[in-house]
Amino acid sequence: MVKLSVKDVYVAKGQNLKVVSKEEKQTVYHSKKLNLWYGEHHALKDIDLEMKENEVTAIIGPSGCGKSTYIKTLNRMVELVPSVCTQGEILYRERNILDNKYQVEELRTKVGMVFQKPNPFPKSIYDNIAYGPRIHGIKNKKVLDEIVEKSLRGAAIWDEVKDRLNQNAYGLSGGQQQRICIARCLAIEPDVILMDEPTSALDPISTLKVEELVQELKENFSIIIVTHNMQQAARISDKTAFFLNGEVIEYEATNHIFSTPTDKRTEDYISGRFG
Amino acid sequence: MVKYVDHVQVVKRMNGRLVVNKMFKIVFLLATLFALAALGVLVYRMFDQGWGYLSADFITNFASRFPEKAGIKAALIGSMWLMVVVAPISLLLGVGTAIYLEEYAKQNRLNDFIRMNISNLAGVPSIVFGLLGLTIFVRSLALGKSVLAAGLTMSLLILPVIIVAAQEAIRAVPKELREASYGMGATKWQTILKVVLPSAVPGILTGSILALSRAVGETAPLVVLGIPVIVHFLPNGILSEFTALPMQIFDWAKRPQEEFQYVAAAGILVLMTFLVILNSIAVFIRNKFQNRY
């Protein structure tokens, strides 16, 4: 209930006029009876999850529980793995993205992704950010300049790199690289941002910066984040889903799942008894 | 408590181990020195025999019955013409095939079979490619003993090497970079063009230039194709007859007069210079565009 009052403060300050109250938030993603196999291996079993806009949804669970697979299914990145087979539906804004008619390129311009290991291109910082807009046909230098600045500001890294936009992104530290990757993702102006363990390769201070950034970004984006780190899920998410062996064990408001988990397995996991 | 490592014994055996250690260093050093010595003798003989015949006239004269008038102009220009045909054909086909096999082809038995056989093709003797070229390009397609016929044959010969080199360069591009590109809604072709190829270019070019220099030096396929050696004109197009450096050298070397042995050595010097230039370009490209992942 603390959550609601925080949201009310945002509304009162006029910072987030789109969202009036928790009840009116629209669903961005809704997976229904989603099953996935890697060859013979049944990696996701009957996943039913509904995710709301302008929220941070965390997915936690031990290694190999299917949480990364699930988030990669949300932008169909999982198809890059040969011999993947899916069944069921994932509705993104009420359209089934697993339908063959859904253009995967179109989906991925609305759903950006930040990966586990910072993966900037071996290009200049500017070209990294401008990559997305350019592949979607924006050539105007002035527009590109504006997008680059806006995205870098959005990822809270503008002040650190504004004087060296033409330098190779590989010269930055790991934490800066990851924020460049977030900026690169913002440059395509997505609706949802998927984050696959975005801080697992970062030091604590860089992790903190990324976490703060996630809090700011959720005002304008819906964020789904996979994390290994339960404290992180507790700190930054509104809702948490606990995955185990390819199944959703529990999906609840974060403060609920961490204070009074319903399932014994959830309780064991968050209290550190396994995983 | 039982001790398995007896330190007194370890110290006793220490000397023996160190001797073996040193011995192998010497063995490997000798192997390297042997190769260096062979190279040294080769270079010495070439300079010793050929240097005297190497002159501006040698570069600008056509072939001749008289050793002192013999020149390498037709062969040198002919080899350059050969490169003009071989380089674009083998690069386009080779890199194209590598992109298909690495980026598009699915993992299945047929494609594995194709991949394996391309590597095997790289080991097929060059004379077999010569016979293939003679049958298909010279005779069936009636291209004659032209630059084009020889160029196509040489392209086929070095194609497997280029494909394998390009495949390795493409495979070395981290998959995270591809994922980043796909993740922003880029199509496969945009990803290949803007992410994969720029990162793979140094590897592709180094491998390809080494393959091209092999095409410059190959003789057997040209012999089989029947490329002439006494040529007193320069090619005026890709359908023109021509001769090439290794053919010319081969012809000089098999002549009975002793002077022609020296002419052949001078020819080898020209060929070696040609190859060293090509290889230097490869090294330059590798250093200049070195990747940092």
C-alpha cells in the first residue's frame, strides 16, 4: 500500500499525468499458456503473466529456471537459437507476437532490450546511439544530433560523454558502456524496455546508477527486468515473478512477495536457502 | 598423516626435469633455424644468379631468344591482368558464400556437409583445377587461353581458401553485437552490412590477399590451360591471350642455355617482389583495422 501513495505523490506533482491510479494502467504484455522447448528440453511451462505499463516487473529465480528465456521470448530474440519451438500466446498491446504475421522487426522497434554484458558496437559513442534511428531511416543530421543528446540525457550519461561523442565506446568503463547501451535502446523510443540481468557484470556503484536510472525510466517506459539479485528486485520493482524450473511459482506485488510469500519454495528462495 | 609428495625425491628429480625442459627449447629453436637457413639459401641463390640480369630493360622488354634481350614485361602485365579478374570474382563469390554459410544457412546435415567439403576443396591439387578450367572455360565456353579463362580457373582454385578465411572472420564477430542490432529492429541484412562486415573486414582481407598471392604464384593450372610463353604483345582486354610470371619463369628455367637460368632467377626476384608487396598490404590492413572487442 506504500506503493500506491508514492504513485499518488507523482500524480500530485503532475509528473505523470498519463497514469492516474493503479487500476487504470493498461496491460502491455500478457502471456497465456506459453510453452517453450529447446529441442527436447521443456524450458517454459504454461507461463501466464500479465504486465502493466509504467511499472517495473522483476523476474527472479535460480540459474536455469527459464527467466532469461522468457524475457527473450518477449521480443522473440529466442528465435536466434536453433531448434526453439513455442506454443501458446504472448499478447503485446493485445496482439499476439508469436503469430507468424507479426513482423519481428516491428516488434523490436517498440520493445528495446538491454543485455547482460554491455555490448556497445565498436564504433563511436555517437554512432552507437544513432544506430537505431539510422536503421529506421532517419538521416537528417540535426534530428540525429537531438536524438543522441536526448537519449544520452535519458540514460544519465550525457555529462560524462558529451565532450567525446566521437570516441570509441570501448574506451568507456563497463558501467558507462551499459548506460550507453541503455541510451542506445532509448534512441529508438521504445514502449517497453527488457533488461536481461543488466547489472550482473557491473561493480556496485555502477549497479546503483543503473538502478536509479530504472526508477526514472519507469515514468515513461514499462520495464521488465530479469535479475539474479533479490535485493535489486526488492529495491526497484513494483511486481515480482518467481520462476523455478520453467514455471511461474508466484507473481505478486514486490513488497508482498518479499514480506509474505505464499508459496514455500518462494520463501526458501528469497531467504537464501537455495539458488 | 600419509604424505604423498616426498620433497626429497622431488628435489632429486629436479635436475632431470630441467634438462628436458632446456632440451625441448633447443629442439624447437633448431626447427626454426632450419626453415630460416633454407630461406636464406634460397634468397642468396636468387640474388646471386638473378641480380645481374635485373635491370630496367628486363622489366620493359618482351621475351626473346637471346638471354641478354629477354624481358618480363608481357608476363608482369599479364599477371596484373590476371589479378584484375581473380580479385573481384573470388572476393564476391567467396565472401558471399561465407556470409550465406555463417549467417543464413541453418544447422543441418546438408549444410554441415557443404561446409566440410569446402574445407576439403582447399586441399585439392591445383593441377586438378587446371583440368577443370581447361574443360569448362577454355573448351566448353570457348574462352580460349584468355585472361578470363585463366582468371576464372584461378578464382575457383583460391575460392575455398577465401571462403574459409571469411567464415572464420565472420564467426569471430561476437554474437552479442548481432543481438544488439537485432534487438533494435534491424533486419538481417542491415545487421550484416553495418555490424558484422565492418568487424570482419580485416580478417577477410588478410585471408583473401594471402589467397590472391597464391594465385599469382600458381603455375600448374596455367600449364594445363596451355597459356603461351612467347608473347610479344600486352593483353588489350580480358578476352585477350596473355602470359603470366610463373609461366615465363618456368619456360626460362627449362631452357638448355645456362644464361636463361640467370634470367629465370631475375624473373623470380620480380615475382617475389610482387608477392612481398601483396603480403605487406595484408599485414598493413591487419594492423590498421585491428579489432577491439
